Amino acid sequence: MTTYLIRRLLLLVPTLIGITLLTFLLIRLAPGNAALLKGGGGENGGRAMTAEQRETVIKLYDLDKPAHVAYALWIWKVFHGNLGDSFVDHRPVTQKISERLPLTISLTGTSLILSYLVAIPLGVVAAIKRGQTVDRTISFVVFVLYSIPSFAAALLLILFVAGGDYLNLLPMYGKNSINASEMSDGAWLLDRIRHMILPVICLTYASLASISRYARVSMLEVLGQDFIRTARAKGLAERVVILRHALRNALIPIITIFTLELPVLISGAIILEEIFSLPGMGQLVFQSLESRDIPVIMGCTTLAAVITLLSYLLADILYVAVDPRITYE
Amino acid sequence: MSAPLLRVENLGVHFGPATDPVKAVDGISFAMQPGETLAVVGESGSGKSVTALALTRLLATPPARIVSGQIEFEGRDTLRLPDRELRSLRGSQIAYIFQEPASSLNPVFTIGYQIREAIELHRPEVADVTGEIIRALDTVGIREPAKRLDDYPHQLSGGMQQRVMIAMALACQPKLLVADEPTTALDVTIQKQIMDLLKALKGTNHMAILLITHNFGLVADFADRVAVMFRGRIVETGPTAEVLRNPQHAYTQALIECVPKLGQKQHRLKVIDYAGIE
Amino acid sequence: MNAASSDTYTGRIWRRFSADAFARNGLRIVIALFVIAALAPLLANSHAILRVADGQISFPLFSSLESIEWRFLIYVPLGGLAFLFRQNFVARPGRSALIFAGIIAVVEIAIALHHPINDSTNDRDRAASFKLMPPIVYSPIESTLDQFAPPSRRHPCGTDSTGRDIAARLLHGARISLSIGFVSQTIALSIGILFGGLAGYYRGWSDIVVCRFIEIMDCFPSLLLILVIISFTGSQNNIFVIMAVIGFTSWTGVARLVRGEFLRLSAQPFTLAAKAVGAGDARIILRHLLPNSLGPILVVGTFGVASAILIESSLSFLGFGMQAPTPSWGDILSESRRYIDFAWWLAFFPGLAILITIMSYNFVGEGLRDAVDPRLRVK
């Protein structure tokens, strides 16, 4: 196992270099644009880069030096956790990120777990009752859900369920009500949950749909295998056959998919955080894009890329660990 | 004659639409005595595997439909038993081994676990299950059985996998072993080993064996009686020696003639001429 | 679609595809969307198709069409016709090429000679002895005084904050969404087939390099990457850049697929046979490997178009895509946020349009997937 790990980590290196190169290329793209210097167009009011900002950018990314030197310097900086300071409030990027990360993770983490918890049983049931009404209904509903864009769903939910003329069950935006600091702990928690319900729903339904389809396909494939027939021939109850023999096999690909979805924890909620005014990573990214806060943008992008890479590694390791047939080659 | 262990009466299994069904099994009847070995011989598509699976309702009944018949095992009709009683039959009274041992074992569980499952299910009174498993593995000729307990199926060769299947089937001392083409997927030399093993076990366990095969060659040395299936029907049945010496039905004759004989000058292998049958 | 449609590979796929009701109807909707996109200016316009006034016949709508609109109107139906009668063209490639060249030459010359007359007077209000108007009598960028009008007979989908008719904007928005979807996917497919094919066929170093490249691209969340590029290059509202960026960031799925298919197919006996007969690499790839991978590629492409449309809508929604006055579904949705309390139609109709479009493409993609690989058929 250790040799496999080491080999796998070594393979990471070129990819890591590639990621940093690509990010670096993006950086070089940034200040070179006349629109940025002049003040940008469009409704999002790009602010003109002040001379001071330009200086900062040049110094931060060593744009006055030859490319390879600048690249090396930047890698060095990143390695030491120095992602620069934000243009907007001059605070370290790392600090801004760490402030916002917990909220985003609580949002996307809840959604991720929820979607798997619901989707897997749904898929399994659909597979068992293949072709029957239950299966057809689940498949159709899942299909429609899958096709609804998240922002459209968010808007519709806000329209009907929160604020507005219709039901007013849930708050429209924010992570806590204005008077949150005056609440008791219990009330605060409840308040927070109420605020998170709609965003979590919007984040969950699409991945729930696709996971349940995966689960169904995987389960169907497993159910068609010979060893299921052996299990029945042994006299095991159907419930045991499904839950013990079939599920264990069907979950193998699902687990890999789960790890591959981990990066979503950081960057999956840009649109929704914007709609629901949740002060998380997604909103940070969006606001930084609007205000051309280059250090923050690049910091977040780098972080996202590195996390994704690590989750690929995790997926590989998990896959080997979970399936006895795979040897460490 | 003592009461038969198994009596199949007018079994019919259809596939496809009711208006135009494929009659995989078209009204067959046969019986087996306790401890007897019956071989059901026929080519692919003759319905023999379907028959074997129907005995304990292992057929997937959306595509398949059991349209007629009774299957009496020790007096009880398996086709009409409630689920729980059927399940207690499976594994403990009637056990199976299948054609593809590699895919018939669950790849994510150790072989020790899979055998344990069978024992714990049907023989809860056994105190030392591990010992029992080791004994079972030893009986089927697996060397160093204690070490094999934690092996996964893919770590074993085809012949060993089939032995594990046999051990699993025998672990609960069934009265009837249904062997559905147990050696078809194995090398010829391994084939012989497995058949010899089955022969030996037949003696020690007083077990009836229903052997499904397309290979007449396996039958001669192994089965007490043989039933020949063709297109869903049994066209001939009788004691093995009789049928081999004196085949009555055209198909049986053709089948026997297909087996190349040593010492005979044959320029061409005999091929069955279906037009001349039935 | 004759019953004798061949027992060819594509014939069989088509038959399996058409047997699925969802796929069939999905395809109908997709084609309908195509037609709408192509004919948008004929469906929603403030100019009349035909106008008789003062004893004079005129065709104000056609006179007002820009070159690009003419191209849409002419080439898309021509392309459809060419597709329907493709058997005839494949049989005689030389002659067909000449015919096409001739038609294109004539069309382009005619377009060049045409000067669009775009007076902003609308024919709705102008009196005439006879006028034939398009179904929706408003142009998508025409502001009226009838702001925030709820759906009515005049405005089937209501109007927005500047009185523009939503139905007209939706119809023209189809063009934006579909063209971005298709062009970006064409780019993505081209890149993906190129890289995936190289990796799958030549293996060795090509494979290693391409796989690293794919991994690198995959590490960046696509929406984030697209947003960053668009933001940094200041190309909001630039349809070509948007198409390119979406295309350049969504090729990895195709590449993986093509690589897998090529790896699998080149190990098969027929490839070895082709090599043994002396076929060169290009011939093997183009005549053997690629046609056999076409099925899965089409599936990925279909889903890719749906995904590209979704991305474009998201971009426009966030303000980084096409913006007003250009009618983009995502942009209309984003505008609706501010007024959602009282103008529900601003959110409902564009949302419905996006939903139907994506669902139809997904149906077609699913149907294709089931038709291409019956093994996976889980009906």
C-alpha cells in the first residue's frame, strides 16, 4: 500500500505543476487587459485599477521580472501560504478565505451527505422494483429535477415559499436573522437552520438526481450477476441478499464518485450563495470577480484546484481499499 | 419402491409474451430416489438449466413464467410453498453449484465468510463454525484450508473456486445437490478432478445428485440414470448403461454418435440432423 | 424515416432510439427549438411580413433583416434539407460540392447586395390597407411604455422593466442559447476527439501527457474557471469569447471517452487486421476507429449541449454572459430577481424555457445512450 501511495503521490507532481502553471497564466492574463485598466464595461462596473493597485499586482506576482522567475517566486509564496492581500480591504487573502470557508462547508457538506443519504435508497428501490410504477415514477421525477437549473429553482422557491406574496415560511436571504446575536443558543441554531433550508434544497436536488441514477444502474448491474443467484440458492432472505450481498458491490463505484464530489465543498455554491446572500466562499469569489480583486480570485482558484487534486488522490486510494479485486498496480 | 425424493410432474416454463411464448420447458416429468444420481443431458437451449433452477423457484419470474406442473420434494410442492419454507429448503435440503464459479462467488467477501453464512443460516446449532468450514474445505480437496479462509474468490484458480462452491453447497448436508454444468467452464484435467470429487462425495454423503450437462461423456461413469432433453421435452430416460447401449430415440442416437470414438476411422465428425428428429 | 431503414449501424441505432417515446418527443422539441432559433425574426418582430399601403406592396420585415439573420434563415433550413437528402449527395460528391459552392456563392452575393433598412418605426401602429404581422408583434429589444405588464393577449409572457415583450425576448434568446450551445460543443468535441484520439491510439507518451493535461484541466471547477477568464479578459457580452471559453473548458469528458474507446477498439481484431493489410494510421483512425466511437461521442455531445446552455444561462444570470439588451434567458432571469415579488412572469417563463430545453436535450441524450449501448438499457 505504501509503495502505491508513494507512486501515486509522485504522479501528482506534474499535475500540481500544471495547475500552478495554468493559474499563473491566468494571472498574467489579468492586468494586461486594457478594459481592466480603463475601468471595464458592462453592468458589473469594473473599477479602474488604480495606479496603486497596479503596483501591488505587479509586485505581488513579480510581473516585472521574466516569466520563469516570476513563476518560481509565486510557487514559493503559495507554498508558504502567502496569497497576498485583498485589493478591497487589504486583508490577507488567507484570512478572508478562512473566515468564509466554514459556512460554505456547512452548506455544501450538509447537501452532499443529504443527497447521498436519500439518493442511494431511492436508486436501490428503483432497481429492485425495476419497470414497475415506483421505478418509473422515481426515474421521471429524478429526470425532471436533474434538468432544472439551480438558480431557476432557487428563484421559484423564493417566490413561493419565502418572502413575497405567497407563503412566507422561510427567510429569503442571509445566514441568520438580524437580531441573531440576541438569541439564545437554541433559538440561534433554529434560526440558522431555517436560513439554510432553501439553499441546501437547491444545492441537493440536482446531485440527488444524478446519484440516484448512478445507484440504480450500479444496483441493476450487480443484481444481474451470478453470485446473487448463489446467495438466493443458499436460502438467504431477499432482504439479506439485497442489503448485504448486492449493496456492498453496488456501492463501490458510488464511493469513488463521492470522493470526486468533494471539491464541490469549496466551489460549488457560487450562484446559490449569491442568490441567497450567504457570506461564504462562493459569494467571496463572486464579489471579487466583480471588483476585480485579483489576489482573492487567484487565491480561491488555486485553493480549489489543489483540493480537487487531493480528492482525486483520495478517490484512487479509496477505490483500491474498497474493492478487493483491485491490487496495487 | 420407496417414496421418491424428488418428483417433477408436467413442469412447464415459458418465456416471452403469452400469445407467442418460447416454451423452454414443455411439460416434463421425472423422479429421483434418495441417493440416486440422475444426469439430464441436452444441448444448449434444451431447457435443462431452466428445469434445474425451477426446482427451488430460482428463476427470475418477470421474464420466466411457470405455467404448469408440480415439483414435489419429500412430498411438498416447492412451486406452492410459502417463501419462508422455501428458503429453509434452499441450501439445507437442496443445494446448487453453478457453471461459472468465478462469477458465482461474491467478489467482496472472503470464501470463509461465504461458507460461514450458509452454516450459520441453516445449522445454528454448530458451535465451532470455523472448524466446520475448514473441514468442508478439506473434504473438497483444498490444501491448507485454514489459510484459505481469508482468501477472496479472485485469488483462487477456477478449479479451486468450484471446489469452494461445492464445499459451500455441502456445508449444510443437503439431500439433493443440483450441479448445473459444473465443469463446462474448466480445463479438461480439472474437469476430471471435479467429477472424481463429486463421485467420492456422492458416496460419503448419501446425497442425490442432479447433474445437468451437455457432455454425454461425463455421464457414463457418473450417473445411475440419464434423461435426455430436447427442445423442452424429455425424449428418453432410463438407466445409463441401457440408454448408452440401446438408445431408442433418434435424438439420443444422434447425440451418442456425436461423441468421437477412439479407434474408429472417422473422416468427419457426426453432426446432428435436426430435420430427422421428432 | 422509411421502414426499410437499413440494418446498418446507424440504422439500428435510429430504430432503437425512435422506439423510446421520451427520446422521440425530446428530439421533436429539440428540432422545434432549432426551427424557432432559425426563424426567430420571423416569429417576433415589430416589422410586418407583408404590407400593402398606398397601393404599394412592401416587405418591411425582410428589408430589415441583417446579414447574419439572413444567413440563419437561409443556411439552417438548407442544412436541414441537405441532411434529409444526404444519400443523394454522398453518392455524387463532386457534383454535390459544385452545387453547394454555387448556392453559397449566390446567397452570399445576394446578402452582400442587400442593405438592411432598419427604421425603428414599428408596423403595429402604422395604418395600412393590409398587413401581415408575425405571431408576436414586438421586437425583442423594443421598449414600450407598458412596463411590468402581466401575461395577456398582447404580451403572452408579460413585459419587463423597460416594457420589452418577454415572449419576443424568449424566442430570440433561443438563438443565443442554441448557438452558444452548439458552437461551444463543436469546439469541445473537436479538441476532445483530437486529444483523446491521440492518447488512445498512440498510447505511450502521448497518453501520459494527455492524461496529465486532462487531470490539470479537471482540477479547476469549470464555472469558476470560465468566470475568471471572462472577468480577466473583460469579455462579458462577447458571444464569441463565451463560446470559445465554454468550448475550451468542457473538452475533458469527451477526451476521456474517446481515449477509452480508442484504447478498446485498437485492441480489437479488426484494427489489427487493418494494420496487417497495411492501412496507415490516418486511415485506421478516420475510417475504423472514429465511426465506431460515434455513438458514445454523440451521447456526450448531446449532454454537452445541454450543459453548455446551462452554463451560458448561469453566466448571463451572474452578469458575466450576454447582457441586456441582448435577449438571453439567463439575463432575463437575473433581472427578475429584483422584481420577483410582483412580477412572477419574469422568472417563470425564462425558467420554463431553460427547463424545457435542457430536459429535451437530456431526453435525446438518454435515448441515444440507450440506443447506442443496449447492454446498458435499463428500461
